[in-house]
Amino acid sequence: MADTPNTFYKTPKDDPKDRIQIEIGDSKQLDFYPQVKIMRSGDFKKGHIPWNKGITGYSTSWKGRKMPKEAKEKMRQAHLGRVPSVEQRRKQSEALKGRMPKNLYLLDNSGANSHWWKGGITPENEHQRKNKEFKNWRKEVYERDNYKCKKCGQNTRTLHPHHIMNFSKYVDLRFEADNGVTLCEVDHRRFHKEYGLANNSRLQLKEFLCQQ
């Protein structure tokens, strides 16, 4: 019986653990199926080398990689029309309790409530250019000039509201619409390159706009 391939036979052994010996015949035969042992967490010992170490193609983790668009679309199509049950939504709510919300930017975290707050060290000039009054003045100047540069007449995404009389020197005229004019970024830089950043006047603007 031991001479027949692909057969099992029993051989008496002194040790009870070795009483049954299993032999497998030629692996090239069609009826050969290798036996697979299911490993449990308790079966792994210190120094054990995992069977898939150094082998690629078995990992399902996308960490550090980008998921293909085809896979994303397939997942999207698979979840269309699915409505989670009440019990599933309750479990999701319990799991998310205590976590930082993703819409944190919608909360009131401005000023002293922000984690970037350093005690109000922003320069006054910069602070004035970021407040609501400055934004309203800029919008009023843009609308008056029909969102076009007064120098080249182009309507671009890089429009700048230029203060005719200096922003830092003439405090009372900072948010007066008559003290502003719409310029594109290129022409705005050209103006200050030619006339400087201080002591600007209406005469300088008139000369600049009349230049060819």
C-alpha cells in the first residue's frame, strides 16, 4: 500500500503524536492538491517568517498610493441608491462621537478662537487690508469700473484695487470709492515701479493712464 502514489497509510509509532504519517504522491499528477493549514493568531511564534514576506500582489491597502479612477467609479456605482438602515446610522454616529469635525473651517475659529492666534501681532496696515470694510470698498471700485483695468481695458482674474492717494498716509480716504481705481496686476506693478510706493497722487495716475 505504501508503494501506491497519492495514498495515505498508517505506521505505528512510539510517540502518540507520530502515530499517523501522511504521504503525498507526485505533485505533477492531476489529482494532487496541497494541504493548506489555516493559521491562527496563537500559531505565530517569535522569529516566524510570514508566508507572504517579500511577495507582492496580496496587499489590499492603498496607503501611500492613489486609487485608480476606474476603481473609484466602480465603487461609486456600487453604492448608488443605497440607504443605510437606522441601526447602521446609529452605529456610525456612536463611532464618530468625540472626533474633530471635517467642517471645522465653518465654525467660529477666527481671531482669538483660532489655534494660530498669537496675541494680535498682525501689523495695522495688513489688518486694515483684510477687514470687511476694505472688501466692501474693493467691490465698490470693481463694480464702478465694470471689472476692467482702466489702463488696458482687460477683464482678468488678477484685478487690483489701486489707492490713488496713499493707503498708509491718507487714512481718511482709505475706504472712499473715489480714491480707488481698478488696475490689472501687470499694470499695477508697472505703476508702482515707475512712481514708487509712497507719495502717489492723482496726477501720477493721470500720466500713467495716458501713456501709450
